[in-house]
Amino acid sequence: MRLSHLLAGAAMLAVSATAASAATITIATVNNGDMIKMQKLSPKWEAATGNKINWVVLEENVLRQRVTTDISTKGGQFDILTIGSYETPIWGKLGWLVPLEFPASYDVNDVFPGVRDALSAGGKLYAAPFYAESSFTLYRKDLFDAAGLKMPATPTYQELAGFADKLTDKSKEQYGICLRGKAGWGENMAFVDTLVNGFGGQWFDMKWNATIDTKPWHDALNYYVDLLHRDGPPGVTGNGFNENLALFTTGHCAMWVDATSAAGLVYDKSSSQVWDKTGFTAAPHGVTSNGTGWFWAWAMAVPTTSKNQDAAKSFLAWSTSKEYIELVGQTFGYTVLPPGTRISTYSNPNYIKAAPFAETVKASVLTADITKPTMNPVPYVGIQYVAIPEFQAMGTEVGQLVSAALAGQITVDAALTKAQASVSATIEQAGYK
Amino acid sequence: MSLRAKSHPVAGTIAWLASLLMFFPIFWTVLASFKTELGAIATPPELIFTPTLENYTEILSRADYLSFAMNSVVVSFGSTVLALLIAVPAAYAMAFYPTKRTRSTLLWMLSTKMLPSVGVLVPIYLFARNVGLLDTRTGLILMYMLMNLPIVVWMLFTFFKEMPKAIIEACLIDGASQWQTITMILLPLVLPGIASTALLNVILSWNEAFWSLNLTAHDAAPLTAFIASFSAPQGLFWAKLSAASTMAIAPILVFGWFSQRQLVRGLTFGAVK
């Protein structure tokens, strides 16, 4: 590539720009590495189209509240919203988002089918993905070698616990395993949901009866609490992705199960002390492999309240295109290509060479099936979430109870009894039963 | 005898300790802003390190600081002026011409501060949308004025109440009109109180985050939105966030430093002191 491809892309944009007069679009987005790169590259799109972009960058939870308020009240403040695979189908069904149709040159079939499905409702695509992730296991190859241990390609939870016991050395501030403990539906519950799935559990049965106070949840939570008490770092209830990233990259964790998007950050020589000592393998499983690796995509959608829909769609087409991904590689290096969205990314030899984690990430994203998240059939989609509007509040409440059990403020049994009662009441009130 | 000679050593020590405790988070933030991202999260914390300006360079390249700062200045001072214009006559009337409902009116005003902001987010957002005040400085000025008005009225009411009513009566007997009494006698006497109220209002408006994040997008976003844009869900961000925070609090710290004499004078103010 592909200068000719880039020029062709720019020409395509220029043509589409002449169809609509220059516009100023406002993009609400989250502050992460991929979006910062997009911000830095966006002047190229502005120059090609004559349009202008106002960026509104917010922290994830603030962004979620801000865009939810705006779209639900039809505030019309934004032309492009950054949302996840949880919100997209719900908002799409409500008619809040503009269905997306791209020209053939966009090659929508190059987007991983699972990613497309997660961002669609009623067969229509409502958001364009700029990165997708699953979860996997990161481990310290040097510590495993020194202890004579070998990480399997598809480890079980019991194997992980055994490794963690052997690799914990609290006198050296070396902890066998780091996991999320901070309360929140997108924090500790992201991991706990996959853990429960792996132990054969689920949120609801086919009649929408809550199934939280059941054996798989008890087994999963006892495993989680005991493991982190034995082999986890101190203050684990305050640890989310960033805290664990900091612990892992500074050499304090032997293993870490978290988002595949961690790979690029751990492999970043400028901020990681363990970039050359880290191995990657699949997320652990238990009695089943269904739903043991989560699925999440950050994507961009155009709200129906946007007054600049053509310009907004033009930007989406550019910023999630194959040409854009190539541009990222040429500008910032191939290690940091937006992962998990396009099949062609994983056949790019520059990426395969620069990112040794690429194949594991691809396998994890391909394996994660949001339509079959559990061992037994369930009436919902979503692996680490239940794709219903009530889940945010429900998930966070259960997350707080799990966090309290981890902190030793209540027992696992008490936490699950309370969670069962609360979730049952919410789902009944919402009219699912 | 000087004030310094009067201070008790134990009280002085406690005051120093309290001051250091309050200042420590600011000191730590400023320190972290000159570290690398890895240095900012290092355990044990780095106290001796090679300072870097890379965080400041990075955030200045990613955001238009001056635009955010200008919005903060306009909104904070605008809402303060507007609040004073309404609160001075209101507090004057309640202090010097109270009725049997004055007390309950004051308590009702204060009770509006007890409502969690998020409880009225949707109605206020809809109202702002319908009248075209979303993402405008005017909208934020009005919001901050309304939000801080109870405190401003209460403070001014307290200052006015401390004024002997005889001063007002003497002016009126001497033939001064109400307007002259207020502008020529009362306001100069309570000026330190008004100044300290204004300063407090500016600081409250400057630091307000909930409404500024929810009612603005780009055009009217103040420095609180600037800080929020450097908090990240994934990746290390403490050093950059610290640099953004330092840049956001620097103007108000300098402003507070220069006006501290006025602030203390106002808070210990009394017409007959």
C-alpha cells in the first residue's frame, strides 16, 4: 500500500464532500489510545473534505452518561457518538441511530461477522467499529520458565489457580494473579460474568427467572474471592483495568486476565517493563468454554438528531476503513493498529511481524459469540453483559455486592442472596416475566 | 500587641498541619504532572526524579486550553456578577425590612441546595434544549447563578444583618433616599463582605463539574471539561491528568492568592468591628 489506495480513498472522500457543503461535526468520544490517534489523523479527513471536527473527549463513564442524556432527550449536541456493543442494538431498535450503509469500496464484509452482528439490530448496521476486544490471559514467560511451569493454550481456572499459588511471592511484591475488583458493570462484572459463564452459570433462565443464587455463581465467586485473597495484590477492590495494567507493566503480576486491548499497551516499550517477557494465551475456561472470553467493541454511530448526517457518515467511513488502518500503521507503527475489527488487519504482514499477540487476539475475538454466552440456553445476548436497558444499574449493583464480598464486608452467600432478590425485583418490574 | 504574638503555639502547629494536609493533594498533583506516566504510578512513589514537560506538551497539542480557560473565566465571573445583582437587593430587603415569612423564605432557598443535581438533570436539559441554551456560555452562567444564589443571598443577608439598623435610620433621617443609603453608605460599609461572597462564588463556579460536563459540548466547555478529557478508561494517564489539573487550577489559585486578604477581611467583617 499503498499510496495509491490512500489517494483513492482521499479522492473518494473529496467526491463525497463536494456532494454536501462543508460542515462542522461534533464527535463525542472516549479518551483512549485509538481515539487519540484518530484525533491526530483527522486533519487529513478535514483537508480532503473541507469539513471541520469539534472533539468532545470524556472519560468512559462520563461519556456514557452524557451521550445517554443527549440522545434520550433528543438534545442534538453531537453528530457522532462513541458507544459500545451494549448500547448500539438497544439504541438502534429505539430508532435513535441512523442505519449505516457504506459504498462497496468500504468492504463491509471485511469487518469480522461477530463484530457486525454485535453492532446491528433487525439486520441493520447501526455503528462502525474502531476497535473490538475479547478477553485473554497475559502471563510472565520468565516467571513461568523459572518455576518450570508451562502455560497451556487453553488453560482452565483450576490450572490458573495452581500457577498463581506457585508464583506468588509477597515478600517481593510479586502476586500470582491480578484480576479486576473495582465495582461496576463494566469493571469487576466484566470478568465475573465470564467466570460465572465458565462455571456453568447464567443471569436468567429461559423464562427470565434470575439464577444468581445458584451453585455455579457460588462456586465461581468462592473461587474468585479465595484466589484473590491468596494470590492477589493488596487493595484489589480498587483495581480496574488501569490499576492492573500498572501492576502488570511494573512487574508485580505473574498473570492477568483482562481485555485483549491490553496487549498493545503491555507491548509498548516506552511504558512497560515486561514487554519482552509477556506471553498471551486464551481466557481460562471451566466446565464450558461458552462465554469465557468476553466481547466488546467501541464503535461510532450517528444519532438521528444529527444535522450533519452526510458529513458524519463520511467520517465514519474514512475512520473505520482499511485505508485508515494502514495510515495508522504508517504513522504510528504497526503494533498499534486498531485491533479486532477487520479481517484484512490480520493478513497484513507488517502487523503480524510487529504484534506477536495478533493471532491470539484474533482467535479470542473470533471465539467470542455473544449469541451463545452460556452453557445452557438463555433468553438474552451478551457475554459480560445482558443486552437489556436495565442491565447497567443491575450489573453495577451486583458488582458492588461482589466487591463487598471480596473486601470481606459480607459473605459470598449473603452477597448472592441479596443480588438474587434485587435482580428478580428489577426484572419483574421491567415486565420481562 | 500584634496578632502573631497572640497565637498559641499549639493552635499555630495545628493550623500549620491542617494547611499542609489541605495543600498536599495540590502539591502531589503538581509533582506528578512533571513525571513520566510510569513514574507517576511508581510504588514506592518517586520523590527524586528528572522532571519532564512532555505531559504539558502533549495536552497542549491535543486540546485548546485557552478556549476552555476563557469559558471558565467568562462563566465564573458572569454568573457572579449576575448573582450579586439579584442577591444584594434581596438580602438588603430581608435584612432591613423582614416580614414574618423572611426566615422561611431563606430556609426554602437553602433547601434547594439539598436536592441532588442529577435529580433535575433531565428537566433542566430539556429546558436548555428548548430555549437553545445547550452548549452556550449564557446557559452555563444562568445555571451557575441559580445554583449559587442561595449561598450568595445567605452570606449577604448575614453581613447586612450585622450592620446596626441605626446607620440606615440615621441616613434616612438626614434626608438620604433609599438608593443613596444603599449605594453611598451601605455598600461601601459591606464591601469586604460582598467581595468575599463574590470570591467564593467565583471559586464555586470555577470548580463546578456536573453541570458543565452535562450542559456543554464544545463551544462553552470550561476547564472542568478540559480535565475530564484526560481521564482514560484504558492506559496510563495519571501524569497527563495531573498536568491538565494543574493548568486548570493554576488561574484560580493565583486569583485566590492575590485576593486572600480580601477574603479573610470579608469573613471576619462587621460594621462596628
